[in-house]
Amino acid sequence: MIAIIVVFIGALFCLYLGIKKQESFAVPIALTTLAIAIGITSVQLIGKEPWALELSLRSGGMMLFDFSAQLFSLILLVGLFLVLLGFKPLKTIGADLLGLLMFSLCGGMLLTGFTHLVMMFLGIEVLSIPLYVLAGAQKTNKSSNEAAIKYFLMGAFSTAILLMGCAFIYGGTGTLELEGLNRATYMQGHMKLATPLVFGGVLLIFIGFLFKVAAVPFHFWTPDVYEGSPTRATVFMATVVKIAAFAGLIRLFAIGFGELKDPVWLNTLAIASALSIVIGNATATIQKNAKRLLAYSGIAQAGYMLIAFVGNNYSTDIWNLWVYAGAYIFASVIVFTIIGIVEENGNSSDLESFRGLSIHNKFLAFALVVAMFSMAGIPLTMGFVGKYGILTAAFGVKPWLVVIALVGSAIGIGVYFSFFKQAILSRTDKPLNKLKVSLSQNIALVISVAAILIIGILPLLLTNIKDFFIN
Amino acid sequence: MELIIISIIASIVTYLVPKGMAKMVALLGAILTLGYNAFMLNSFTADGVKRFVFDKPWFSDAIHFSVGIDGISMLMLLLTNILVVVILLGAGMQERKQESLFYSLILFMQAALIGVFVANDGIMFYIFWELALIPIYFLSALWSETGDYKTTIKFFIYTFIGSLAMLASFIYLGSKVGYEGHLFSYDNLVAVKLSYAESMWVGFGILLAFAVKIPLLPLNSWQPDTYVESPTAATQLLSGIMLKMGLYGLIRWFFPLVPESYDFWSKVIIVLGVIAVVYGALIAIRQNDMKRLTAFSSLSHVGLIAAGIATLTIVGIQGALVQMFAHGVNVVGIFLCIDIIERRAKSRDLTHLGGIAKQSPYFAALFLILVLGTMAVPFTNGFPGELLLLKSIFTYDTILGVVAGLTIILCAVYMLRMYQKSMLGMPSGDVYLFPDLQKSEWPALIIVCIMVLGMGVYPQWIVELTKASSDNILKIILETVGEIA
């Protein structure tokens, strides 16, 4: 909770700097703010006393920063921190837009900790609205404008659908609080009394979230928006926004509608997940543009994250999703940072322009390999740890989904190879422009690579942390 | 455990040292590993109990980093470590770009292979299995001879799908263990009792992984292309050691884990194996590319080994182990010779070669030893293994035994054809200048040839080393089978 306030103040400050045209201070200030927020959240997490501190700040029973909320807030903060490190301040994105990124993050953090559907809606709106601006940040670029319009229309529709769902739910249960929902749906679920109103509401909300996380069949906007938006906005959408939406989704569906799981939404979710994995990976293999490729592979990753909802035990589910989300954020930050570096040096984001990357910069190539292996779930990376946790938890409930996920992984390997083929294997005569990599970019890459490898090689660390918190 | 650490450290150091030294450092690392292995062998008793056990929780309680060495593992470790030294010696004869990365990948590969052979936990086995795939992929792709990545990607995707199926099977088995704790330990997985249908599915998943690597017949299409594409060192690693991963997996993991459906699977494997024997040999006879020829000959030999294992008799398994060791040595030696020929004559096409023996008699003599070893002539290392294998298949089914027995004749046909066309006759266009072996080429070839002859004269040590472990595995399988019957 305090972290949100800190980030919010930092964002205001950035806006102010934007007005005063003092943009060179903006990035350091944003980074410091985020670092402070990360510190606060970690201290609260380690202290294991979120309840006592936050209860006094419960705004009328609408927010509760419990364990899962803080976990997800932490990873969102770290995500934005790495994203900001990974990019040089471009002319197209100034201090005001930096402020927007941080406002959006505030929305994401609201989504991790709501206990009332109004707060959830608020979180989604705060998360999305700055992004409509960010997507169109390159005002003179046609595809950036196209991306902004598309994103705005899609986003507006999905929030409308979501709001409709909330209304249905209120009609069906008479409450908007998570615990009230849980009680009401428990009664209805047990006595087979759940009304069509509740069914419809749950499904509409689910659809609204599927738009946000870009899962099949509501994924069509992602490739265009990812490709058109400036890369810094794209990486933010691909990491922080997606994970924030997942945090909200698991909070709502695990706590609020947990009791309705089997009869109502489990099968829908499993089908959406399976389709996302297969369609996302299969379409990604034929992409020629790195950002589009990542958009499709992000759709597949969303499918994997949906599997985490299938498990039997909510605290384990949340933990599994968190680990997977962490792996996904680190890997995406690496890949997008590299795309950013290549773009900054005057290349397009087509796969072709990655030709001969390994010859120019061995470290970038190594980081790329690590990130790709982590996304593919190859052992000794954090991605494997995440996938393993999610898949074993789902094995007892929906074995066919696990099989599809594994088949999807096999297809996914092809995706990452199309990247490798250009970046590492190609011997090119036409070399890349000389790549300039700034210190902060190197730091972002090193942190991400280290996180992926350390947790991948010693997953026991993570297990110990989990035991520390859960017991 | 220590072996893995030594080779990983050697791999990293190799990458870091300056360019010229990488070769020497890598060789030193490999010799160090081999030396330590010999030291372990010295204090090793082959009584079927796992020695040098190391067991620490890795992921959570369910997955341990658990390794241990019994007789079979020890044999495979020796094979791996000796061959890596030979391969490094062979690879060192040639200059190539990005040397330090090349050697470091070979050593990394060695670490992963050692891990596969000592893993005592299903998930660990899977992890090392996957890890072995990564360096070999980069070795084949980055130093590919033609720059066509299609074949290496095909190879990677084949094996990756196989491994994922294996992972699914292991997780399923783990979920059946039924209590908390070290779910995926070898003993727990083996103790799981499955219904017939379950064991068919689980078996299918595991077998898919092994069948791709061995390769069993319908899944072999990656093999010749990848062999031809890859640099010689990668081909040697693939054919000499990696194929043995699949065979080792059959003995150690596949049959003990799904003994419930052993009758079905062993039939399948034996029939596929015997078909591969004849099919591989017949195709090999028609090949002119020496690497391709050896690839198909490898297919033929490995089919025989797989069939021998699937008979699930002590004779079959012992024969398979002896032959695995022998085939590893032979095939690495043959590829070494092909590499030497190719470097001198700039071709490995049999129609362009001939008369090498006249120009370099020493080389021809050593090559002959390897050819004879592959043909399983008595007093070479190929003979005892093949004899045992054929005997086991013959006992299993007379007709299959007879068909498999064709291998002796067919193998002689294609190996002698290869020898004759390349070594004998008049020197033809490409080989008019073929200097004899140079100093740097002697050690690798000599090591291989000594092993060919030495094992041919005294193969008993392998049998003694692995007897107790093989007995154990057979006992596990037969106990479950007995309960069902």
C-alpha cells in the first residue's frame, strides 16, 4: 500500500519534470522511486506482518495487501525497474510518458490487492488508460497511431464487458466484496443454486480478463499493437500489464469464485489455455518480425499461466503462477532489451536485423540464448522451474491439458529457433551496425540472466523461500 | 559427482583461457576427469550396490540431486571419459574458428553425459538428458559443414519432443508414488505398480525419448543427415556416446519402470531392432559417402544391441553392454580415420578415393584394425559382444536370430567395400599425395586400436564389472513380471 503511494508520488514528480522540461532527471528519479518501493515491499514481505500494517489502511474493506498481493507487487516493481534500466531515454518518450508508465504500474498494484470488484475495475482502468497514450507516443508514426487506436478500442470493449460481468455478479449474489462473493457462491455452488446470472457474470469477467492477458480467442490485437507501439511501451505491455492482469485474475478466481470452479469456469479456462498455447506457438513460428514473434509467443505464455489456475490448492497455485510470471518477466526483459538495443542502432525490429549478433556481442547472444531457453522451459533455467510447478499441479486435475502444454512446448522450440537462426547461426557478410550497449542496459541484462540461471540451477532457494512464507 | 564438477570447471576454464591454449586446457581437463575416473574404479567393487552416492534435495523434497555409480554406470563413465580424450585429440588436429567455445562445449557435453549415466532420480536424469542436447546442437549447427541448419533443427526437435514425452511419463509415475518425500528417486519410481494400460502409455512416453536417440527404426531419419552435417567431433560424440544414452536408458530406466507391459515392448523393440540390422546394413552397402555409410552401419549395430537388451536375458544385457563399449570405440575410431582422409584428400566420396594404403601403410594398417573390429572378427572387440547378442536373440526366436545373424555377412560386405575402395587399388585423382600419419595423429588412433585389440583378447572384465548390476535390474523386472503372472 505504501509502495503504491511512493510510486504515485514519483510519477507526479516525473510529470512535473516533463512540464519543466527537465527530462534528464526523470529516469534517475523514476528508478530511485521504484527502488524505494521495492525496498518497502520486500521489508513488508520478509517481516511477514502485512496484515497488521495494512489493516489500518484498508480503505473501507476494498484493499488488502496480503502475502500474494505483495509478492505480485514486488515482481511488477522489479519488472518496471528492469524495463527502465534496459532503455536509453529516447526522444520519443520523455519524462511525462515515464510518469504515465508509473501511473499504469499503480493500477497494476491495485489489481494485485483488491478485495472489492470496484477496486478491481479501478485498477484495470488505471492500468490501461496511460497505455493508450503510450501506444501512440510516436505521434508521426502511422503504425504507432494504428496501435493506439486498436488498443484503445479493444481495451474499451473489454472493460465494458468486464463491467457488465460485475453487474451480473452483483445481481446474482448481492455483493461485490471478494469474501462475500466467496460465501455467496459457496452456498450456491453447494446447493446447485448458482443462477444463470452468476454464470454469465463469471464468464463475462473472464472474457474481459482474457482480453487483457491476450489469450486465445481474444488475442488478435496483440501482434499489431506490439509491433506498432514504441518498444518501451511494448515491453511494458508484455510484462507488467500482462502479469498485473494475471494477478488480478487469480485473486478474483481463486478467492472470489473458487467454489464455482468446477461447474462453471474450469473447462472454459482449460480450453482457452490449450488454444492459446497451440495457436500462439504455431503462429509464432512463421513470424518475420521479432516483436510480432514475441507477441504470439506471449499469447502462448499466457496460455501456460492459465494452467496455473487449474490446480487444487490456491496458495500453491498463486505461488506457481508467481514463479512462472517471474521467469516470464526476466526473459521478456532480456529479449526486448536486446530488440531495443538493435533498434537504437538504426536497425528495424525484423528478425533479419539480428543477423550476426553473436559475432558482434557475445554477451548479448548469451543472454538471448538464456532467455529463449527459459521461455522454452529447458532445464537449469527459471522457466523450467516455473513450468514444472504449474504442470505438476495441473497433472492430477486435467492431464490432457498438460499433454497439450508439452506438445505446445515442442512447437515452441521452433519459435525460439527462428530467433537463434538469425542471431547466432547466421554467418553474414553484411554486419550489423556497431552495437552500442549502455551500462544500465548491461546491468538490466546481467540481473535478469543471473536471476534466471541462479534460480534455475538452485531451485531449492525458491522452495525455501516458499516454506518460509507459507509456514 | 566430482566427475561432473571437474568437467564443468574444465569447460568454463577452457572458454576463458586465451585462444591458443584452449585446446591444451580442454585436453588436460578431459585427462583429469579420466584420471579421477580411474581412481574411482580402483576403489570400486562391482557388487551391484551404488557407490559414490551423493544425495541432496534440489527442487524440493520431491526432486533430489541424487547420483550413484554401479557397475553399468561405471562402464559407461569409462567409455565416455576415454572417448572424450580421443575425440579431443582428434579434434585438435584441425584449426577452426571460435576454438575456445568449441572445446568448452565438448567438455560441457561430457559433464551432461556423465550426469545421465549416474543420475539416480528421474527428473535429474531428464535434466541431464536435455543438457546433453544443448551443446551437441550448437556444435553441429555452429560448425556445420554446409551451413544448412534444417537438419540440426530437425534433430533438436525430434529429440526435444522425445524428452518431453519422457518428462510427462516421469511426472505421471511420480504422482503415483503415493507419499510425500523423494518422489522421483529411482527406487520409488521402480516400485510404482501400474496397470497394464497405464504402463503402455508411460512406456510409450519413455521409449519415445530413447528411441529417438538410439535411433530405433521409424525415428532414424535425423541420423544420417546430422552425421554428415556435423563436424567430426560432434559426430563422434553423437555416435560414440549419445547413442549409448538411449541404450543405457533402455536397460536402466525403461524396462525396470514399466515391466508390466514388458512382453509387448520387448517384442516391438526386438522386431524393430532386427529390421534395423538388415535395413541399415543394406543401405550402407550402397553408400559412397563414408560418413553416411558409417551412419547406416551404426544404425545396424545399434539395432542389434537394442534387440539384445529387449530379450531381457542376462546374456543379452551383458552382450549389449560389451557391444556398447566396443561400438563406441570402433565408431569413434572410424570417424577419426574418415576425418583424416577427408583432410588429406579433400573428399570422403568412395568413388574418388583409392590406393591410400600404398602411400601411407601405417594409417592403412590401423584403419584395417578398426574395420575388422566393426566386422566383429574374433580377437577384436566386436566379436564377444556380437556373439552374446546373437545368442540371446537366437534363444528368443530362431527366425529372428537367423535374420539378425545376417549382420555378420552384410557388415563384412560394406566395411570391406569401404576399405577396399578407399585404401586399395591404384591411387586415384584426389589421393596422389597422401602423407602418412603425423605426430599429432598417432596418439588418438593408437589408443583406439589398442582398445580394439585389448578388449578382443580380454573382454571378461566388462562382464565382471556389470554382472551384479545387470542381475539386479533383471531381478527387478522379473519380480514384477512374476507378480503379474
